[in-house]
Amino acid sequence: MGVAQENNWEIIALETMPDHVHLFIKTDPTIAPNGVIAKIKGRTSRLLRLEFPELKSRLPSLWTGMRMLL
């Protein structure tokens, strides 16, 4: 089960680029956007490191600091 389904979020649109991802997600308005992103990044980091063990030693962190445009 995916993190969106587990948290009752609806992924409206998804676009992947070579160096970033665009997500349009429908959530409860009381959920903070940074919490949604933290859960998604945490899950994808864990899954990528399981599938590609070499990432554990080459990269200290898969994700850079999140920047938000307001």
C-alpha cells in the first residue's frame, strides 16, 4: 500500500522529471504540506535504498532541503 493511500490522500496529478517531481495532492485542509512531503520523501528514500543498496554508501541523503515557493 502506498503512502498516499495509507493517509487517505488523493494524487490528482504526477509528473516526473530527470531531477524533480511535481505532485498535486488532495488532502484534508488541516494537514500541513511539509508533513505530506516528509512522509513521501521518507518512504521513497527507504524503498530506493532497499532496491539500490549502493545508495547507502554513496549518498548521505537522497533528498535536499525542501524549498517552497509562496
